[in-house]
Amino acid sequence: MEVSLRRIIPLIKRFIRVGRPRDWREFEYFDETWKERTALMAQLIGVNSKNVMDLGCGKCWLKDMLPTDVQYIGVDYKPREGADNIICDFNAGEFPRFLVDVVLCSGVLEYIIDLPGFVDEITAVTDQVILSYCGTDFFQDLTYRESLGWRNHFSNLGLISLFLKKDFLLAGVSLEIPGNIIAKFIKCRIK
């Protein structure tokens, strides 16, 4: 009995998938309702901000929400249509290392394997961070979280503590978007 490679390769791929967390790149999509979350986050950007780095920029919705005099820097794992974004694989340790006024992370932190290390990178390049996160406070089932491709499992307080350890103070928080915490952190200058 002869077995063709065309028939056996899908079986091998299916076998390899078993036991590993789903990679979000396998099912990436953009829900138009996420624009509301991005708009709420954009309102938290200070009026004196001259540049904003959007980590995990996706469709670059934030860019159209910024004043025209604010420089937008989009960063994602692949090129985005109609965008001139920087390409970085955060889970491979790649990170754009230049100073900016604000770092915004909307819908990206859940996919980071080493979230404490990623927070180290973020806090080294800015004095302000605006983020969204779906913590274990709202999504406790780890099997469900992993089925979404989420790679870390922090509570909201656990996430906040990562920034407090880096001398960033919680300047504002919103639970307006169901299942998400939206938080703004500012670097503490008093030592």
C-alpha cells in the first residue's frame, strides 16, 4: 500500500498541533467594534504628546484618531496594507528601541509570552503607557484563554503591579469596555 505525501502531511500537521497553545496568527482578525476601545484609549493621550508608538498596530486605527501634528509610529509583526509600520516579533525579543512620548498597546499584551520582559522594554522607551488587557478577572478559564492564543494569564492587579515595579504610577483606569481594563500609566519622577 503506497501512501502519498499529500495525504500524510496534513495528518502530521494535525498531530504537531496537539498540546501546543494556539498561535493567534493562525486566526487573526479585526473586529470593527475594537475601534471604540482604541478611541477611548486615544482620548487618554496627553495634549503635549508629539509622538505615539502603537505596539501591535493592526489596521492602524489609532493613526486616524490622532491630531495631524502627532507623529504616529505603528509596530506589528508583519507589514500592514496602507501603513509604513515597523516590523517586530515581540515574542522573539524584537523591540523598537527609540524614545517616544506615549506607548499604546491595544489588544496585544495577551499574546506576549514574557509579559514582564515586555513591560521592561516598554518602560525603557517612554514616560507614558496606555494599554488594554483582558485579565483573569474577566476571563478565568485558562483553556479558553489559550484557545484564543493568549499566552499569559495575569489578573488586572498583577498587570498593574508590573508597571508599579518599574516606577510607573496608575494615572487612570476604565472598565467601560466589557472584559477589558484600559489603563494609563505615567513614569514617577520623584525618587
